[in-house]
Amino acid sequence: MALFLFLVIVAMVLGLIGWVVHGLDYLLVIGVVVLVIDIVLGLVRLARRSRRHRIR
């Protein structure tokens, strides 16, 4: 859970820096990509956990 929150904070910071400094648009893109990957991994982990509890 701590890693998830850390990656969300990193994505937000990169996105803000990329948005504020107009020459660093690639940081905004990297921040969005990190956030999307983090959310997808969180959903996969949640699905695995719920499937494991449903089987038992």
C-alpha cells in the first residue's frame, strides 16, 4: 500500500512539474503513464485478492 501511495505522489509531482514548466511536457506524460500503470496494477492486485477469498 505504501508503494502504491508513493507512486501516486510521484506521478502527481511529475505531472505538476510538467504542467507548470511548459518546456517539460514529457514529465507530464511520464506522470500520467506512471499513474495509469499504478492504478492498473492496483486493480489487478485487488482482483487477485478477491478471487482468492472467494475460492476458499
